[in-house]
Amino acid sequence: MILITGSTGLIGSAASTFFLNKNTKVIGIDNDLRSYFFGKKSSNKWKELILRKNKKYKHYYIDIRNKKALFKIFKKYKGKIKSIIHTAAQPSHDWAAKEPFVDFEVNANGTLNLLEAFRIYNPKSTFVFTSTNKVYGDRPNFLPLNEKKLRFEINNKHSFFKKGINETMSLDQTTHSIFGSSKVAADILVQEYGRYFNLKTAVFRGGCLTGEYHSGAKLHGFLSFLVKSIINKKFYSIFGYKGKQVRDNIHSLDVISAFNEFIKRPKKGGLVYNLGGGRDNSCSILEAIKLIENISGIKSKYKVLKENRIGDHIWWITDNSKFKKDYPNWKIKYSLYKSLEQMIEFELKNKSNA
Ligand SMILES: NC(=O)c1ccc[n+]([C@@H]2O[C@H](COP(=O)([O-])OP(=O)(O)OC[C@H]3O[C@@H](n4cnc5c(N)ncnc54)[C@H](O)[C@@H]3O)[C@@H](O)[C@H]2O)c1
């Protein structure tokens, strides 16, 4: 039995489906708070309806801020949960600044509620947390970056050039945004439950997580929202950096296969891993637009705004070496190109909601 929070989200629904396909019972927790954050069009409710059709899936429409309700669920399944995959979150920089209390209560307090329930009722299980590379704040922006025709690129003599940014980057003295701060609090708590209480916890600091099941919104899920905008011939606004900001992209199924490697062979000690698509699956926004245009044959309509998002990364490519060293069986199966093909096909078929 696996307990998944945010079970209808991009990562949560991929995890739910992955384990249901293995005939494992899934306890899903999600109260569709995403539609409160980003509007009805970005709701994940449609995935809840699909998941509920599976008899091995049990859905709890509760809020992770509700400690009493959470503890009741954990008490009910005491000792039976093999792993907890915690993906429920307020996931956007910009939204967090609008309602800092809600952001912190969901991201930080919600995570603490889950960690305590885990420690009290299921301490032998594993706890997987989806953190973010935003915990490093805007420190990556102080790397030696050069402007190229379509992207920013790190100086090729820098140690991060070949493989990307690893976990040695400091978290201090940078601009995190309110969202980055609440995620840092959660990230450190998960590490501490591993170190202080000697439990099996792992923190995965994601880059851009993506896939056809992302209900991309203007404020969260850049690649998904970009695909939807182009396919539905909507105008797309790029925030700053001339559209040359670089992200690496990883498909949700490659994220879940990494989680599964940890769950199969968990280690104690509060592990921390950067997790992303790596250099091969990186693109600037301008490059992403070109790729989507080429695959779909649809011309984009976009403008580049002067102002960038506060704390936004100019260049981020993940170094996955630490995870690969600990879990050598893990490999990325979905290239950026393949992910985009699937996302475009899905959007053309479903004409969702850009
Ligand atoms: N998508 C990315 O690019 C990305 C990158 C780095 C890190 N992450 C992290 O990965 C995790 C999952 O991201 P995602 O893209 O799947 O997000 P998502 O918004 O698709 O899924 C999160 C789900 O959690 C639910 N939720 C939110 N608050 C809740 C609450 N208080 N109680 C119960 N349910 C709640 C939402 O309704 C939503 O369905 C998040 O922690 C996010 O910060 C995502």
C-alpha cells in the first residue's frame, strides 16, 4: 500500500497510476486545491475521476493542513503503508506572494503534519518528498553565464558545464521567493526526519517536471502551458531574460521511476537529490517554442516582456550524478522531444483548457 498526497496532480497521478498498474493499493489525498490556486481550467479533478474507477484506489478529499483528518487516515492504515509520496503543494513562485500564509501552511505545515503522522503511525515505511531546485534561490543566476543566440549558457570551463548543477550549491543568502522559502522549510524538515529520527526519507529537488498529464497554468507548469497555448493558438507571454532562460525537463514517469528505485532500496540519513532532465533535455523558452512549432506545424504567437519573475532562474541544468551513483539502475527514458510529441498529441486530441 502506498499513500500519495496530491494524488491527482502531475506527479501524484503518475505515481498513483504507476503503483496501481503494479496492483498495489493506493491511498490518494487531494482536495483539488490547484483549482483554488490557478482557476477551474487548471483543476486536476478529471484525473481524480479516472483514478476513482480503479478499485485499488481510495481517494480522500481532505486538506493536508487538516492534521486531525490526516492522522485519522494514518491511524486507519497503521503499519500497512509501504511508502508515502508527498507531492501536494502550492507550487508557484508568483502565487505564493499573493497569499503567503496559505503557501506556507500548505507547503511547510502540511509537510510537518505528514512527517509526524509518518513517524507516529508508519515509521518503518519510506517518505519521498518532491522538493524543488528553487530551494537554491536565485544563486544559479550568479554563475558565469554567457548570452548566445537562443539561450544563456554557462561558461564551458565551469565545473557545472558538462553535467549541470549538483547538490553542493548553497541555499543561503539568495532570493528564494516566498514559495522557495516554504519549500526550503519543508525540504529541511524532511531531511531532519531522516537524520534526527533516523527514518528513511528522501528529498528530490526537481527542475521542470512535465508530461501530458500536467494541467499547466500561466503560473505553473511552463512546458505544458506553452504547448497548450501554441496548440490552441493563444498568445504566450515570456517573462524577461529575452526568452533565453534555460530549464531542463523531465517526464513525470522518469520522476516516478526514480522514486520507485528509492522505495525498493531505501537508505536512511535524510537523502537529498537533484532530479531533472539533464543537459540533453534542456531548452530555453525560445528553443522550446521552435521545437513545438516544428513538431506540431503550428506557428506560435508570443511576446517577450522586459520584466522577469522574481527569483526566476536564468540557467538551470540538473546534475543527476548523485542519484545515479546511489541508484545505477535508474535511466531517463523520455527525451524532451518525445515528451513534447506526447504532450502535443494529447492536447490535439483533448483540446483541454489553455
Ligand atoms: N511541476 C514542476 O515543474 C515541479 C518542479 C519542481 C518541483 N515540483 C514539486 O512537485 C510537486 C508536485 O508538483 P505537480 O507539478 O504535480 O503539482 P500539481 O499542482 O499538478 O499537483 C499538486 C496537487 O496537490 C494538491 N494539493 C495542493 N494543496 C493541497 C492541500 N493542502 N491538501 C490536499 N491536496 C493539495 C493539488 O490539488 C494538486 O492536485 C510539488 O511539491 C511541486 O512543488 C514541481
